[in-house]
Amino acid sequence: MAEGDQQRTAKVEPLRKALPCPECRRPSTRENYPFCSDRCRNLDLSRWLKGSYAIPVADDESKAEDDGYF
């Protein structure tokens, strides 16, 4: 570029909206999205591995059929 030319700068928009970390509510980082750090990401993973997160199921299968879902 010649000295008289102005440099063009592009405004880069983030691909995702910045959300707070689900563990500690600090701003998330691109490297650890949606978490803010490797620590928070590992805390969440350990909860999954221990079975702390679970999808509720109906105790009685016939009751689930009466609800009209199946």
C-alpha cells in the first residue's frame, strides 16, 4: 500500500452471542464456550459423568402412553 492510502479495517461480528458461564455467570470465552474457563467446563463434565444430570422418566409406562406422547 502506498503511504497515502487509508487502511481498511473490517468490523468482525462474533458468531455467537456472548452468554454468561452457566457455572459462575462470568462472561464466556471463545475457547471454552459456553463456559468462561477450563475449570468450569470440567466441573460441568464431572456432573455429567457422576449422573447428577438426568432426564426424568415416567415410573409407569402405561401412564406415559395415556398422556398422548406415545
